[in-house]
Amino acid sequence: MTTLTIIPAKGTSKRLSRKNILNMYGKSLVQHAYDAALESGVCGDVMVSTEDEEIAQHARELGAWLPFIRPMTLSVDPAGVETVALYCLFELEKLGHVYSKLIILLPTCPLRNSQDIKCANDKFVESKALRLMSVSEYDHSPFSSWVIKGDDQVAPLFEEHYKKKSQQLERVYRCNGAIHILDVDEFKKTESYTMQPLYSYIMPRDRGVDIDTQDDWTYALWLMSKKNKVELA
């Protein structure tokens, strides 16, 4: 399969300004994603997609492929990653680049590593999947959630589950944004990377952190410091 990997890196982050080029232990978030892609050995052509000239220049300095600057409209709501990926595929086709498999790596998941990408790709290929998404288990099951009513009283969100012990509840996972792998023809038809059937690649919580806020950044930085200490020991 001919493979394209897209690292979508907009400059218009709302809750954590310029997060995609913030420095985490000597590398920007974009570089963490780019290096992991190259080290995995399964990512084919690796491109950065951005509307931001500073991020574009940073990507070029890393040696990343940046065939075009995308329109600003693809970096603000309601445009999402699916829209960006479809735009890249169609624009690349105009330039003569046609692919059968697409990998999407969000730079906001810097603890994802090359082995995660390789293992996810192996599962995608072996399963003959049309789409695969990385997930991490929730810290606390949403089935045990409570809601606050208008009069400040609490009530269980799931009446049928709230008396159960945690080990009795079904395991629940969240999309962590680290890895999406798609069959390109199917993706073009459905324009969705979450339509069923959707295979999973399960990642540990500490590698599935997705940075969106300052608190997320602080937590990821702490996890990265622990990881670096272990590697240096």
C-alpha cells in the first residue's frame, strides 16, 4: 500500500496558544510527531499540514514535506481533522501523488511513540481494516458519573449502573487522537474516520495524553520528565 502520513498543525489554538510549536524537552510537538513517524518505518510520505507560516518554516527546518500551505478556513471551526485530511488528499492528487492508506498523527500527543505507530499499522494491515483509531481507557468510568440538577441536588447519570463496583462496570475507552489509519478510497467515500466498522489500537493512558489546555501541557511535561529519567537511568 502507498502510504501518506499527515501531521495537522494549525497555528490558531484557542486554549493553549501556539501549542503545536511549544518546546517539550528539546522538541516541538510537531517534531515529536515527525520523529516518531520516521522512526516507525511504516509512515511512507510524511507531510505537515498548516496554514501558519511560522509552523511551515519550522516543519521545513525539520526536513518535513510541506507541499502547500492550506487555506485559513481549514484551521478554524467548524473545519476539523477529517476536512483537512480530505483537502490534502485531493490537493496531492492534483500534484500527481495518489495514496491507498492514510495515517493521521496529531502533534498534541507527544508521548505516542514509534512502536505505537508500527503496532497500530500492523493491526490495520493484519485485520484488513478500513479504519483504525487509537484509544486509551478512561481513568474513571463514565458509567459511575453523577449530574447536578437545577436545585443543586445530585443524581446518577446512569441509574442502572451507579450501585455497581468499578470492577463490575464495562471498560470504556476514549479516542486519544494519537493515531488514525484509514483506507483512502473508503475515507473519500464516507468522509469519516469514525464510521463503523472501526478497529481499535489500545494505548496506555500515559502515552495517550492529548494536549488541549495548560493543565494537559503540565501533565504531559511531568510524564515526559519521568520517561526521560527512566531512559537515562
